[in-house]
Amino acid sequence: MRIAKVWVFPILRILIFVAIAAALVKLAFFAAPAAGDDSVAVPTGELVEPQVAVAVGTITNDVVVEATVVSDPASAVPATLAGTVTTVDVATGQVVAVGDRLATLRSETPQDPLVAADGTVTERKPIVKTAVVTAPVAGTVTSVAVIKDQTVAVGDAVAQVAPPTFHVTGSLAADQLYRLVSRPTEGSVAITGGPAPFACTGLTVGGSTSSSLGDDATSDGATSTQGSSSGQGVSCVVPGDVTVFSGLAAKLTIPAGVATDVLTVPLTAVEGAAGKGVVSVVGADGTTEKRDITLGINDGTTVEVTDGLSEGDLVLEFVPGAAAVPQDGCVDVETGEDLCS
């Protein structure tokens, strides 16, 4: 009995623990076959590429741009008369209306004396002219460039007046420019923590981002593309009845067309994204062929096909050899991984 307690029982406990461990390993790493299924999965060594059918859908081509609210620049008010400043009527920071006096200028032009037939010389008074320099726009005087008794020439800056108006400015990437088939004249602006989205008129596209941004935009922090991007600048005018402040972050949405009930495929399936493209069409026997297609508008994820495909055609979902990432997105469509973080 002593031998059983010392040797037999401990050995049996060890054997039981080993059996339990082996069962757990099998459950964890070896899937059990389905009931009644005696078949064993055998790898084929073939990779099946995902396919997608050409479908009818609607594409809303809204181009969204990270933007910043910027004060409209101050306008320099020039001297209209060469002469001397007799009065300065404003100070920096003063609010003025259109036509308010900024400064007064005076000039004196000497006249040659009159010489009579008998030799008498009569001196003549100089020709005196005055000019009042007024504010061309309502706003705030940001600087005064002259002082009393200063001599100025025509065109010299007397003061600068900044209007109480703002515009929204941002940068368009190259692929976004391709999406602007038409050039709308207004967009919609949503300001972070601001009023409800509002219409922004006078939309213009052109010029580099750095040239379209004012000094206030360099410290906005709204988007990393501002001030350093080589893209095309885009801007529009903020309505006067909307309260905004310079430096606010905003999103500018540019409506660039809607296509309803059109043939569509994912952009990931197409080589090219504007005008012409190439897709890999899957045949009934499983083989693929390259086919040229004509493209319409796209929303950054899906593109309109205007020629070259029919509804129901199967194409490879991803261009062979290309990364499976939407052209203007950050998420890998296969894994869901955020590639921009």
C-alpha cells in the first residue's frame, strides 16, 4: 500500500494532466471536421483574386478640402497728389467707413513773375492744390504710413485699410483637380465648432497654395498641407452675415457633379482615374484580359464607366500588382488597416 501511495498515484496524476494538456492543444490548433464530413482540405497552391461585377449606381462627386478662414488683405490707400501732408486724420486701429477722411495733402507750384513792357516785374502767388485722401472701403486702419509735414509723391501709401470680410482658402491635390471636370462657382463650408454649414460664393481655383494664403494662415494648424503644399489653391468668399474669425479650421466641400443610374466600378479596379482607364475583365473560363474603358466622374472610391463595359461584367477588384487602397483614402480595403496613421 505504501508503494501505491508513493509511486502509483503520483504517476497516474501526471498521466491524467498530460492527457488533458494534449486534448487542449488539439482543440486550440486543430479544427474538428464537420459532422459527417470525412473529407480533408488540401491546399491547391492557387491564389484567387477578388472580383467585382460592374453595377449601376449613383456617384456624387463632392470634393472635400481641408481649409482655413483667412481675413481679406488690407488695401493700401495711395496719395493722389505730390506735395506735403497737412493733416493726418486717422490712427492705427480706427474703424472707418467708405469716404472717411484719412489725410489731407497740399502742393504749391511756383509761377514765373510777370514782366511788363517797361520792365516792371510782378511776382505771382504759387498755384496751391489740395487733395483729401479718403477710405475706399469700410474697415479698420491697420497702418498709417505718413506723418504731418511729410513730403509724398503720387502713389505713395498713406494708410492701409482692412475690410471686415473673410475668405476660406485651401489646397487641392492633383487627383482632386482631375475630379473637377466642371468648375462650380460656390461651395459649402463647415467650420469646426462654428455655425451651421453655409454657402461660400466666388469660388476660384488656381495659383499655388502659398501664394493664396495670407499671413494669418501660417499659424492655423488646421491642416498640414497649408502653406507647404505645391497643390493648386482654392478659395471662396464668406458671406457678410456669417460670423467667423481668422485662423479657424474649416472643410470646404466643392460640388463637382452627380451621375445617376450609371455603370460603376471601384477605383481600385482601374488603371487611371480620369478620362481613360484600363481594367482586367474576367471571362467565363476564368481567364482575364485587359480592356480600355472611358471614365466619367468619381467620388474618390467609385468611378463612372461611360464606355467599354456592360452591367454584370466581372473585373478584378484590384489592379494586378497595385496596393489595395482607395486613391483618396487611408484604409486598406482588404484588411481595414489605417495606412495614414
